Amino acid sequence: MTVLSSDLLENTITSNMNQVAKVNPVMKNDENASQNGEISTAIRGFSVAQALIDGIPLPFSFFGTSTNEVDRIEVISGLSGFLYGGGNVGGTINYALKYPKATPFTKVTLGNNGGQNYYTSVDTSQNITDKLSVRVFGNYQGGDTAIENYEDEEKLIGVSFAYKPTDNLDLGLYYAHRESTTGVKPTWIITGKRPDASSFDTKKGYIPDWANVDVDSDKLELKANYNFSDNLRLRTAYIHKDADRIRPYFYNFINTNTGNLGRTLDWNYKQTTKNDGAYAYLDGDFNTGSIHHSLTFGGSLGTEKFYASGWHDNAWDAPLGSKNLADYNNWNYTIPNSTVEKGLSRKQFKSNIVLGDNITFNEQWSALIGVNYTSMEMKDYDNNGNLDGSYDKSKLTPTISLIYKPIEDLTTYVTYIESLENGSVIDNPADTKDGQVFDPLTSKQYEIGAKWSINPDLLLSTALFRIEKANNFTEYFADNGNGKTQTTTQDGEQINQGIEILLTGKPTDSLTLMGGVTYLSPKVEKTEDKALEGKESQNVAKVQAKMYAEYRLPVSPKIFLNGGVYYTGTQWVDSANTQKLDAYTTVDFGARYETKLDGYDTTFRIYASNLTDEKYWANSYILSDPRSVAFNVTLKF
């Protein structure tokens, strides 16, 4: 597991999930996350588009969470169905929400996220009594960013309580309301030879100024932990989340054979997602003779109800009338009102029951053995309330891991995991297969690895892995007059084999590192379309290397330098492997100065993202972000 702590998020002035994906050593940054307010990334070559919240799975919860709501972000590479049920194959991301701290504090931050985007945030944690604590936080942010016609506005208020009525019982309550407006990045559809990214001005954005995503969300969480004894514990939690979204989809067309430019817009009217999720686990420790057992039994569930007002899905295929890319920024159009009454478009229910035993045989040998019974049910409806597609599937999947410690600081392991993964739902009228639902399938992972504690604060880990999952991909094309611009396909297996090496921690008291290298061999096998057999998966970088570092200068007062170097290797543009995207390297650099002003702890920060203003294709349809310089000052008292 890699963890992005609240300190790291603060010191890199992280304002959206794109920056999270960039800094984390196992995640690929597709630079399209901030539109929904949540992660849009890939781990080990597989897409990860939704996260857990405090360990609770919420199906298809794609939008409505802010970096200003979380204390830390945890990332697990590979399958994790044993812990959280079926879902993401490449890895799992967990948002740990803000709860009161043991030591009271109050922080006020004034800052700028680049361009004219300014913000004010407040975060305070206080002890009301020796048993009851409260935390209140908020953020107000607005203005244009470093990208033309791309604003970023957030209004956030949240409160949480921690209550310990007895020594054995801990209770928690969390509520947050968030309203956000963010810009949109267009999907680029290229006919002919792909133009080099350097031919674009990434500061332009290439969308009109009225192109925004509006998201309003509310979260309510309840938690309870009870210790029956030193050896028996109960963990429970429940969360409810409501989120409304209005989003346009822009498709910019370039025909490099003719030089013609065009565009299509699909307008996504107001959508509402209602999610409920919960878990309950019983943890027990006991011995059978000389063998120690740490047993976990319990389960989790998650539900989704998705309401949509339909799409304005006329082709809107409009030639620009020029060959000037800057004209993409100008488009006067009045969005008509929806003629469809908002109705239930999709509902889901997911549950899993887990039984696992972490068995310690002696100081050197241990094993993790478990089973997970996962159930997935989904129904998808058209605008008239008719059933478009559905699935209802359950499966028992195993997890087996054998662990060996040859010396105290070195742990080796071998693991086999199966997990039921979600079936894809095509819910986009621009897709030729709109309304189609693919059945859930079983993914498999084989892994062998080692973890070495170089010192108490520095961990080196490596893993060799093979992951097998259903091969899903989307390919884009120019609108031919029927409003269709893409086709989503499920055919065969995507098999990713690779090696992952991670280094995290503190080599010295002054230096902090978080980085890693991932090498992938992504292959497509067992396809019905034999033209795809043996091809490499599209939009998967074979090599990724990252290193973030923070160094305290040997001076007084405290001055820190921080930043990172991030390399992403070549990627195939299409499933047929006819065109490749170039590799790219970006550099971030920042500094902070910690001092006291009028007796208050004060921190000044500055952080430049994409310092060299590198221009590149993040994937086959998204251009890079330009250089952006953020700064802030924080008072703590």
C-alpha cells in the first residue's frame, strides 16, 4: 500500500485528483480526473475509475469527492476483492475522510491554484470534552485556471465528530456538502497521422467558456468500533451519498489528411446518483497450540440508484469553417431544455461476505487464507423506463498467500487471488453499443514479491505479477452523421504481466522519498476477432517511473525543497497497434518556508507543476495540462 498523507497533499498544493494520480508511484495519470472530482487513472495497466470511501464500496460512485475532504489517500496495487469484494482489477483507492485529531489545531490557508484561481480554506479540530471531539472544515475557491476557459470553483463545508462513551466503544459521524464547477477537457478524435502534441497550445483548452461540469454532493457517514475484549473487535460503518451532475462531452475532430477540423457535443442533462454502503467485520485473535490466528469474518454491501434526464444527442457535427485550432474556443450555442423527465436509469446492488485467517506458524512462516462470496446485481433502463439490460451473478473466490521472513527485516510472499469484476454498462448515446450490458467475469492474479525494511522509516518492495481480466476497450471515430463517435467492445482477455519496484520513506531525517518503477507486458489473448490476438492493450504504458522527493535544507528557520520527476513510456493509440504515442517526462518543483508570525506557526509554499511546460498526449484522446504555478500561506494556531 502507498499512502498520500495530508502533509504531502498540502505541500504539493494538491487541488484535484489529477495531481494525486501523478505523484502516486503506481498510478498512471490520464489528466482527466478533475472533471468529476474523483480519480480517473490506471494501476498495473487497468482502469480505476472509482474509489472506496473509508473502506466502504459504493458502486459507480464516479463524482462528488474533493481532496479537501480527505485526510489521506491509500492505494493498493492489484486485486483486492478479498478485502472489498468485486470491483477494480488493477488496484484499489481509498479516501480516508477527515475526522478529529488527538491534538487540537486550527489552520487557515489562503492561496492560488494557478492562473486566477484563488481559494480560502479553514480546518479546525477541537476537544469538546475528554470523550467528544469535533472537526469543522471548509473551502471556497473560484476563478480561471492556467487553462483558458477552464474554471475551477468549489464551495465545501464539512463537520465530523468522534465520541468515545466508554473505553471499548468508538463512534464517528461525518457530514459534508460540496458544490463544484470545473472546466471540461475535450476528447480528441484524429483521422490520419496523429499530430505531435507540440503543435497544440495546451493553455488554450480548445473548448468554449460555457463548457463546465457542475456537481453538487452530500455525504453522511456513521462509524462504530467496539472491543469486546483484547482479542475480539467489531468494526462497522455506513455511508450515504447523493450527487447531482450536469456535464457536456466535447469531441474535437482533426482530419490530418485534409486539414479539416470539426466538433460534436453531447449534452448530459442533470443526473442524480444515490449511493448507500456499509460494512461490518468481526476480528478475533486466538491460538491453536503454537499456531496464532487472526480471523476476520463479515461483509460489505453497496447500492446505487442512478437517475438521468436524458441526453441532447443530436449530432451537432459542426465544421469549424477554418483550420485554426484556436477557433475551438469559440462556439455560441443555447442548450435546449430536456424533453425527458428525469427517471431511474440504472440500479445496482453489490455485496460480499468474507472469511479470512492470517495464520502465524512461527517467526518465519505465515499464511493468509480466505474466501469471498461476491454478489452483483445490475439493471439498466432506457428513457421510457424499459429494461435495457441486466445481470445477476454470484461467485465464491479464493485468496491464498504464503509469507516467509528469512531475516527480521525481509518479507517474501507468493499470492493467488480471484475476484469477480463488474460488467461494463454502455450508457452513452454517442456509443454504437449504447444500452448494452456486459456480464461480470472473474479476474485472476498471480504475484510473488518481497519487502525489505532498509531502516525503520524506509521500505523497498518489489513484485512480479500476472493479472488476467476481460478485455474492454473504447475506440473513437469521426461522427458520420448519426451522432455516434465511439464503440466499446469486450473481446477476449487482457493479460498484464510485469514487475513493480517501490521505494517509500525516509533514508535520512532530512530526506523523504516516494517513487517506483513499473514495467508491463500487456497482451490481448483469446479474442474472437483474430486481428486483435496477441496485440498489446491500447493506452497502457509499458514503462512508468516516478520519484517524488522532499529535502529539508540544513539551515534555520526551516526551508524545504520538494518536487518530482515522472516518466511515462510509449502507448498504443489503437487496439490494432498501428500508431504509438511518444513517451514523456514531466518535472514538478516547489519549496516551503516554515516560520512564526506574531507567535503563530506560519508556512509559505510554492509549487510548479509541469515546470518545463512539456506538451504530450496523456492517452490517445486527452492532451496534457500546461505548466501551472500554485502558492499559498497557512497559519496554524
